[in-house]
Amino acid sequence: MALTTTRALVLQSFPYSETSKVLRLYTWDHGVRSVMAKGALRPRSRYGGVLEPFTEGHATFYLKEGRDLHTLSGFDLVQSRQALGRSLVGFSGASLLAELVMRVGTEDPHPGLYQAVANAWDAIADAPTPAEALGASLTGAWSLVSLFGFEPQVDACVLCGGDVAPDEPVRFDAVAGGVACTRCRQAGRVLEAESRAELRGMIRGHVPEGGVGRPGTHRALLRAFLEAQLAHDKPFRSLELFLESAGDARAAPGGDEGPAVA
């Protein structure tokens, strides 16, 4: 058993007993790990109130490979991100990113994934409006999906492989993993060029300025893709809360019907 110190993001925190709690961490050096913070719930705990979701710090714990739960020895706070509790859209979006990492992440180190989560949480916390918090959350989710190796194909038909022009009408096939040309998929609502361009940008980590133009479209795309590619018949608990809270986070007035996705 070795004592290790590493950068860590708190993905989840829940009571273990009357005095202790268990944390799910995403660490810089050891990927996803679970640790027990003994005495963390005592009134005069040395941890204070810092061991909450979205907190970032340097975690010191006793690591023993092959064990599911390790013992936390110390946690030096770097950033609390309390602003993520300012709106339900921001909180639920950050929670979805945390759940994605807990479900798909591994114990192998992935500094790029760590930084993507931290950057996404910061972007959501800094968003001045619910619409922009929605855009930052969607960008974070698509960025993580891509880092997990499930990046949707948006510039070529997933069925025939042919290139599709930026302004060419397409449909979204969540099961196949991206857009399909209208020759291959003749039924369903067309995904308009603006939303496809926004999706392309978010996959590459670019938060849409002012929020996405059609929030309903993007909520439908994310739901369909996560359910088809990553859920494996076990729904993401935070997804519904995020989608419901984002229902009124519109960047612009007007119609916003989601596309038919397969």
C-alpha cells in the first residue's frame, strides 16, 4: 500500500456512515478512484466543507491496486466551483459530465480527459445565462464523448461513406454514429446546416457564443446518441434532469422542434 498525492476532481460525494463519506474522484495519475474520507462529516472535520462535487484539489490517499475503496489522507483545495450551484441548468450539466466519467472512465490516467472535465466545469460556471450554460454543458458532453472514442461523424454519411457538403441536408442516425445523407436515410426530419455546424464545433470543444440556436434539436441529438452508444440499457440518471432543466434555456425565439433521430 503506497501513499500517493495527485490532482483530483470530485465527481460524487455521499455519506458512508454517521461520520464518514465516500468520494468518487477522477485523478490525474490514477483515473477513476473511490476513496473513503474518515471523519469528514464530523462538525470539526479537518476537511471542512470542501469534499463536494465539482471540487478540485490535491488528494492524498493510500493506494492499493486491486482494491475498490482507498483511504483518503488529505485534500488540499484548489478550486471549489461553487458557482455551479447557481442555476439548475449548470448544476445538472456538470452532474451529467461527472456521471459520464464515472460510467465510461477507467483507472488508467488520461490527462486530456481530466483537463476537458475541468475546462467544461469552468465554462459552465462562468456562463452568464442559462442558455450559455446549456451551450457549455453540451460542448463538455460532446468533448467527453469524443475523448472516450465515440465521436459522431458529421462530415460524411455513416451509411455510404460519401462526403456531405456543409449545407447539404442530412439526418442523424444515433445508432450508426453520425449523420446520414438523405439518399441513404429517406425518412425523418432534416438536421439543418446551422445545428450541424454547431454540433461540429462543440465536438471540437468550441462553446457556441450566446448558446445554441435550437436547444431542442441539440437536446434530442445528445439524448439519442448517449442512449444508443453509451447507456447500454442503463440510463444516465442525470441526463433527464439536465434535459428538463434546459427546456427553457433558449438562445433565440422561434420554433425549436428536435430532429427525428434513429
